[in-house]
Amino acid sequence: MKFADEFRDRDKAAALVREIEKLCDGIETTRHRPLNIMEVCGGHTHSIFRYGLEGMLPPAIELVHGPGCPVCVLPMGRVDDCVAIAEQPGVIFTTFGDAMRVPGSRKSLMQAKADGADVRMVYSPMDALALARKNPGREVVFFGLGFETTMPSTALTVLQAEADGIENFSVFCNHITIVPTIKAILDSPDLHLDGFLGPGHVSMVIGTAPYEFIASFYRRPMVVAGFEPLDVLQSIWMILKQISEGRAEIENQYTRIVPEAGNDPALAAVAKVYELREFFEWRGLGSIDHSGVRVRDEYARFDAERKFSVPNIKIADPKSCQCGEVLKGVLKPWQCKVFGTLCTPETPLGALMVSPEGACAAYYQYGGVKRQAHNEAATAVS
Ligand code: SF4
């Protein structure tokens, strides 16, 4: 298949669902409880709701929406740090659009901009570097956010700034790593997961080998999946096939994009510029060992955390906010007390309602709530 619409073929999707149902019927566990399959990546969450995939699947499969949306796991204190940097005189603070609307304890970056801070949306860190070239009298800070998918572009921009001798550019590094987070989820007593849809974009950079422990130690299957509807359905079928045959392996459905060994130049840039932090704070998941990176000493002059005084204070989420439970898959988005009332995409209380990859925003936008409510009503009357 070459074109996107071929991966959205209704008849092929229906045929895959029939095969999924057959496999489910032969798996003993489904007689007692549904199989819990976590999609780690926010891009998958978005596809699942956009194309109504959850509603096509048999009740024997429960999709659990994981923590793979980097905007969603950004703790409130880090947003406060961004605002503190952006409000310093002479700073141009640059960021991807989604991050501008994430609430901090005082204000979001969008509100800081309305109050006079020079906050600008960019499409890549190279745009921020271009701004630094154009504004030699100002300090341009790029908000480095995201998993291994976006880490290389920030690293390459730092290397470019060094090569060009640019001194008024720095990165506020909040890049995070997916593997320790999956381990933390597997160790969580709240959750029993039967398999994972592996992240497609992250795996394009890191390959599939870093996930081997999931199969060898935890005995759970993972299938690295693409983002089109047939990709997701085929990957679910592959997970079920493993379960039905008593296997736990790391498989790659997204072979048209993901090389098994990862992307060497991207990994080399990452290794050159960053080192692992001892721990990093995640919204809703707490502190996870080695789950974030910082800029190495060799590139300290491009590190905003060293150039500016950053408050670095931990701020608890508002009491009504249940992002943590949703991020761990313990609650469905619509089960949060403030979903759709105090928390909507226009007035987000939590970060999961901000990004289109956030489970709450996806549920809100594509009507998952109505379907869930309908299913529950149907169960209640049957
Ligand atoms: S509805 Fe809002 S507060 Fe509740 S979990 Fe979702 S984003 Fe967080």
C-alpha cells in the first residue's frame, strides 16, 4: 500500500476486526475479563478516537490510554519555570504551539504573552535559532519538549548554534525518555496490562531493541505500530496472535518507517548533546528515575537552566484534576470529575485536554463520551 487512504479502507478494517474477534474467542483470559492493551503514544490515542476504532473492537479488548503525549505529562511547576524565563527582560521565549496553552499554577505561556512577555510559536528549533541570528541583542530560548522523536532536532540545533558561533541561543531542556516510563507503568500495582502498542515515532529514532525487557522480563508482547486505522488494527491483531500462541515478543508492524536498529545519526546527536538526569518529574506519574535528559557540560552555554534562574518548584495539580489516574489508565477521561464541565479544550484544567494527542481532548473532540455513555446505558438495560 502506498497512499494514506489505502490504510483507511473500511472493508479491510472490518475484515481485520473479524479476525481480532476470532482470536479473542480462543483466548481463555477473555472469559473472565477483557484484555488490557495500552497504546503508549498519544498519536495512537488520537487515531483511535478519530477513526472510532475503540467502538469497532469486541468488548474483550480494553484499550488503555498511556502517557505518550509529552505536553500531557508536563508538570505544572515546569510550566511555571517557562513563564519565569519568558518574563525575564530581553528574552524571546519560543515553543511549539500546544505547550502555550498548558496551565501553570499562575498562568500559561499564552497568558504570559498576553501580559507582555515575548513568547513566540515556532515549528522547529531551527526557527528559534534563526530568530537568534536576527536578534543578536536578545536571548532566544527554545522550549525543548518531547520524547526521543523531537530530541534529535533540538540536539542538532545546539550543534548548529555551536558551529555558527551563536551565543544568544539556549534550550530549556525538558526532553523525556519513554523506556523508563514503560517500566514504571509495568511496576505499577494499579494496572494489569496484557500488551502494548509501541510508539511509532519514538521507535523511528531508537529502534526496537530498547523494548526487549518488556518481553523477556515482564513477559508482555509489544507491537510497534503505525498511526493509520489499519496499522492500529493489524497491530492489535498481532498482539492477540502472540497471546493466543503463548508468545511475548517485540514485533514491528510499522516497518515502512521504523528501522529495527533505529536512526544512527539521530542517536549520535542525542548522545553528544544530552546526558540522562538522575530523575525527572512527570505529571500524574511522579518522579521516574532516568526518564529525562539535560544538556551536557560541554554545551552549558546553550543550557537555559544554567543561564537563567529557574524556580524549579514542585506544584501539585488542582484537587479536582485527575490527570494522573487517566495517564496511568486507571480512569477513562470521561470518568474525571471535571471532564467536559470545568475542563474543556477551551478552558483546560489539565494538560490532557490541551494537546490533540491528549486522551481527554481526543475523547472530547470525537465523541467517545457519548459512545461510552451509550454502551453503559445498553449494559444497564440488558
Ligand atoms: S478532564 Fe481535565 S482535569 Fe480531568 S483528567 Fe482530563 S485533562 Fe485532567
